[in-house]
Amino acid sequence: MPTLAQFLADRFLPHVEVALKAKSKSVQYYRQGARMLERSNISGVRLDELTGEHVGRFASENDRLSASGINMGLRTLRRAVNLAYSWGVIEKPVKVALATGEVQRERVLSERETAQYLAHCPQPWRDAATIMLDEGARPGEVFVLRWECVSLAEDGSGFIKIMDGKSKAARRTLPTTPRVTDLLNARLKAQGSPTEGFVFPTNSKDGHLEVQTAKRQHLVALKSSQVKPFVPYVLRHTALTRLAAAARGDVFALAKIAGHSSIVITQKYVKPEAETVSAVFYRLTAENGEAEPRHKIRHIQPGAPPLVSEAAS
């Protein structure tokens, strides 16, 4: 029976390198989490002897860190022991509870908050944040956006191609909203109408807007706007939540927009209302050539009669 450190080094990390090959950030995340565990006092514990007490001990050892920092190690531990269980190394997994207080990415900004926040954003983060809010793009996708992947027509339409992403599904084409079209035209004109290069060029090593610069400008905007603090990824989450409402339950269309490799990820944004579900049945009866739909479409209130009722004859 291997110790935790042995299992991480011999089986867990090699598996992560292969299984998450296309997700470099995820690989880096688990590498860092594994290093935390290997340096901890529980690294020498045998896998079959790990208990919730050891999980708590690890969290206590790292209480100087933020909840997000502690959870990096805990998420790595949870995934490792679950793999050990599924591979038959241990007979039962260990319950790993995450530290509370971690800043969540599930918040949805209101229209007032987004307007107030954007008004106080320094450039170039303001334009990058606007693309995230309107197109639902990931921060990293916006940072590396190139003019070769932007098409702007004279009639005011346009689209952007996302060429670099976490998976094959992340490579997609998105129509631009009027606001995004306007800001791209303005940036194109200011840069001398280039046909290639980064949309957000900087003097950094990589030549484009980077995470640390974006974070600094994000913090400036939060302080100036006095909007309740949130992490930048909330901009994408807000966009996808609004797009889900516009998609009217079409989870496949939303997955295409979001660049998700699995609709399981997308489903959390799609919450069909009663009218939407009823409309499906209404259209079905109409397509079958029936003179009148058999079902009335109405919203369900708590304690109301069933959704489908016989239409008056």
C-alpha cells in the first residue's frame, strides 16, 4: 500500500499529465496541489489509513493561506483518493471537505453593476472585460485574440474566431455584439488598421495583455466603482447566464457559444421555465396538423394544478 506521497508521484501526476494534456492550467493546478501535499505532515500516511482527521490536519497546517490556496491542496487530495478508489487501490474513498470562504465564480452581475464597473475600468482591461461580458469568452481567450481572427464588415456586423482554448470545443466562431463591434473598430483604427498581430498588444514578454496586468486593473475598477468584489471570471459567468436566457433552453447552442466540451457543464446555466416546456408540446401538436392544441400553456405557481390540462372542448 503506497503512502500519499508515493501515490501522487507514481500514479496520480503521470495520469494527470496524460488525461489533462489539453488543459495546461489544470495540470499546473494539480502539480501545485501535489507539491503542497508532498510537503505536508500527511504525505507519509498510507492511502488506506487516510481519514477525515488527516484532511483537517492538512487544512490546519495551511491556515495562513487563503481558502482558495488551501482548497488547491484539498481538491488535489480529493481527486487523488477518488482515483485510488476507482482503480481498486483502496476499498473506500475519504471524504474531503473544502475550506469555506473561497471567492466563488458563480456570481451574476446586475446590469447596474456591470455599467458601473466598466465605467471605472482602465484600458485595455475595459475593452477586454466588455468582450467577456458580451461574448462569453474566457479571459485567456481574449488576451491572445489576434486581428487575423477578427472580421468586421461595413454593415456593422462582425465575428471573432477563438483559436486557442482548453479543448477542441473551445475553438469556435462568435458573432460580435454592436458594442464589441464598435470597440474593435475603435482599436483597429487607433492601431493603424493592422491585418495581423494582437488586439491587445503590450510590451510584455508574450506581447499581449497578461493576467497580472488584468488583475491590477480589475482591482482598480472595483475600488473606484465600489461594486462588491468579484473575480474576473464572473464576467464570463454573467455573460453565459444571460445568453442562456436568450437561448431559451437550447443547451447545445449555449455549449457551442461557451466552448464547453460537455453539455453537463453547460446545463447549470439552462433552467427552462414552465412556459418553455409547454411550448415544446404546443409546437409538436401544431406540427402534427391538429386544429387546436390539446394543452393549455400557462405558468405553474406553487400549489397550482398540473402543467398540462385538457383544453375546453
